[in-house]
Amino acid sequence: MRKLLFTAIVALFSVGVCAQSTVYFIKEISPEALVKIYKAVGREAKGRVAVKISTGEGGNPHYLKPTLIRNLVEEVNGTIVECCTAYGGTRQDPKKHWQTIHEHGFDSLFAVDMMDEFGTMRIPVKDRKHIKYDIVGDHLAGYDFMINLAHFKGHAMGGFGGVLKNASIGVASTTGKWYIHSAGESSDHWITAEQDAFLESMAAAAQGVHEYFGRGENILYIDVMNNMSVDCDCDGHPAKPMLKDMGILASTDPVALDQACLDKVFNHKASEGDDEKPLIQRINRQHGTYITDYAEKIGLGSKKYNLVEIK
């Protein structure tokens, strides 16, 4: 009996340890720091590498600049990948989107692929509570590995945008974005779903992309915590950031990574010219933290993590 009890305790302890993911952190935000933290994660990008970023709405100055990400993209011989948006603006149709990509300087430094320019495809999702599949650009099939390179900031609908949003809404085609925002109700026009259903749908879609890349073995996640406006890069007239830049975080676990970024914001102590309250208010208004709760619940990752700082 004692032996069985001891074995059970050891098993429970082991589960607890295994449930913690590693998140790497570096305070410096520079082209060199991006390469350094990528290498620290220890997962080599091989084959045809997609680097998923937001190229930014026209008029928005806060997106990750080509000069910042250049060394990393060159290190992995990557292609910048994007999809069109689901609302009126400078990126809803391919012609306007290519113009914005050009104006923001991406196509002068990198190969760029608008994945849904010519068609879409469906990929499976494990959690089918709302969406029954994920609709993405059909060019996704041309890649072996993805670096999800997200700009962590606020978002008008999701509360915040990090790697989970970049994997779900970011990788989805225009029709896929409609499908996620409507929590599975429509893929041909805009419907605003109940907020938690929308967040659950985002988590399910992010898991679909994660599983698509070798059941999560061929994907790596990076969050850059700079220019943290309460508004997303998809906003052409964003609010001025009130919170100072914090650094870069990376992991193979998207849930742990976004949770670590949230914890940095929520545990921040305000000082003159460095105020976390507006971003926290935006996140709380949209129940934004629920996405990491639900993503953990469906098995995408763990909210428990060990933070390893790179000096």
C-alpha cells in the first residue's frame, strides 16, 4: 500500500514538472537579440521556413520593422508570410495589401508571400466546439516550418495580440477570419460572436496551425514587447503607447509565451512615462486573458512556465 502511494505521489510530481514550459527572455530589442533568442530556444528552423508577422495597416507606425527582423529572417532563409484582412482598410484585398507591404519596406528586403492571394484551404482543428476546421491561405502547404513572430500589444476585439492571435487570425484567410470572428457561424460575411466564443475559436484555430506543423514540432514562437499601444497593428490610427518596451520572449509553447507576456504587463509597476494601466484596462475590457485559459484547457500548451533570462 505504501509503495502504491509513493508511486502515485511521484507520478503526480512528475506531471507537475512536465507541465511547465520554458520561456526565454532578453531585455534587449535588436536584430542581434532576435537571433540570439531564436538560437536559445534550441529548435532549428529547417526546410522551407515561413516567418509569420503582421506587416501593419497603412498609417500604423508600431509594426515590427523590416530592419529589426532582418537578421532573423536571413538566419533561417525565411519567407515573410501574410494574409488579407477581413475589414475595410489597406490590407483587405491583395492589390492594396501589396502596396502596404511595399510602403512598409518588406518586399525590398525579403521574399514575401500573401498566402491567400490565389486561394484557401481547410486544415483540421482538434477542438470543434465552435469552428469545425480552420480556413487558411493555400500557400501554407508550401512550408515545412513556421516562426510565429508576433508583436505583443493591445487589440480592440481580443484585448491583446500575441502569438495565439498571430497563429489564428493572422494565418487565417479573409474567409477564415470571418469564420473565427463569428465562432463558426459564417465564412462569407462579418458576424460578431459572443466574446468568449470568439476567444475560444481563436484558441482552436491557433491549435490547428500548431498541429499542422508536425504536431507542434516544426513551429517556434516569439513575442516582441515593444510599442505596446492599446491598439493592434491592424489599426491605422493607434493610440500612443503608454508602456515602455520590455524585451523579447520566445518559446515552443504559445500558451506559456503569451501568459509570460501578460504576467509582465500585469505585474509591472508604473512610473512616470511608463504606465501599464491603459493596456491592462483594454485586456480586461475584452476578457482577453481567457484565451490562455481556454488554450491550456484544450491542450495547446501550459500557463505554467520557467522564465529563463538571457543576459
